[in-house]
Amino acid sequence: MPTATHELFIDKLEDEIRSQLKGIRGGSDKNARFAQKVQPARSTELRFSASASSSKSKYEPDASFIHDDAEYPGVIIEVAYSQKKKRLGRLAENYLLDSDASVRVVVGLDIDYGNESRKAALSIWRPRLFETADGLELRAVEEVADEVFRDDEGNPIESLGLRLCLSDFTCEELVREELGSDNTEIQITGKQLCQYLDGAESKARRALRKHSFARVVIKRKRSETPPEEMKPGDEAKYAEQEERAAKRVADDDVDYNESPSFSSLSE
């Protein structure tokens, strides 16, 4: 289950991307009009057609961004923790290949939660087509591999950080139609990533305030009422009651149909 640090870190990262998109929307060019259609989709469930290479068809990413006219998000973000970090590369492959490259970039952030090391690293995967003897082959290429932005002691390390283009946020067809060659960049430096992670960890560790009673208070919840058990003979009794009720309804219908009718005032 995601930790508080995990959720807080994702929130800061998503907020920064959203903030930069908002800045682009303020213009009047193609970039602005395109950015106006890109929205955060957070952990919206994704379903892909079953494939021979993947036994799973349903996913819930940590964060994602989707174009209004696209079926799948263009950008997916996964923050790895515990066992998840070992399968981050496979997860990126599934997103990119099972979506037929509709997902344009998968961002993986490898964080050592609660371990002695405070190291954190960034990886980025994108889809690429390769000419092979058997024809075109779609693969997931790791363009950035374990780029460390925080060392074992928790100190920030100078790095390029996360760099995205507007064209990453949706499939190629929509990019050609709406964006063309215009392609504004969104960048979050390694130092910023480190600050977001430090802030998330600090808030998660802090003793937060909550309500407390000045005196000892007994908390009493209602006891659960067990479902009523049907006794022998009850079924026949209920059936008889239903039959009598149905007969009354039928008698009422007969009385209604036999009542005298009245002509309208216009006759």
C-alpha cells in the first residue's frame, strides 16, 4: 500500500507539471491551445487488450496526464517502492507496448522508503520502432536509466531531472493534427525533485495534530444485529400472507372495473 511519503511526493510532482502546463495555456499559439486539452488523470484505471507478452490488462498508475481527445494518457508516472521497483521496467514495457505507443513516455522514480539509504533515481522509457528481419518491431527504450538525483545521505545531486515535451502528452496522430512542429518543453530539475521528496518525507514524519479528549471517554459502537433466521413453517406463513395480499388487489381491481362510468360534460 502506498505510504504517506509516496502520495505527498506524487502530489508535488503532479502539481508542478500542472503548473507549467497552466503557464503554457496562457498563450495564443498552438502550444497554448494544445496544453488547454491536457489534464491530469491521476490513478484513473487503464485497460488494454490482452496480449501474449502481458498477463495483465488493467493498470492504475500513480499519476498520468491525458489529452481530451485521446483514449490513453500520453504521460504516465510510477513511483517505485518495496517490491515494485524490481518490476518497473516491465511495467513501462506493458504501458508502452500494450497501448500501441499511445502512451508516449513512462517516468519511473525509484525511492528508498524507510531504508538506511536515502538514494533516489529517475528513469524514463519511450516507445521506438525498429526495422528487423521480421518487419517493424515496437520496443520500450530506456532513454534515462537510474539517473540519481539524491545520494545515500539525502543530498541533492546535479542532474537534468525530468524533461518532457508537449508532444509527449498524447499519441502521434493528435500531435500532428494540433501541435505540428511546435513543442514547448516542461522541465523539473533534479534539485526540485529532491526538494519535493524531502518535503514529503518531512511532512510524513511530523507529529500532526488531532482532536483529543480532556477526560477518559468510553467509545461505544452499536452492536451488529444478526440476520433474522427463518423458523420452520415461516415460509408457508409468508406465502399465505402474500397470497391473501394478491387476492385483495385482484378484488379491488374487479370493484373498480364494475363501478358505473360517467359521460364527459361535452356529451
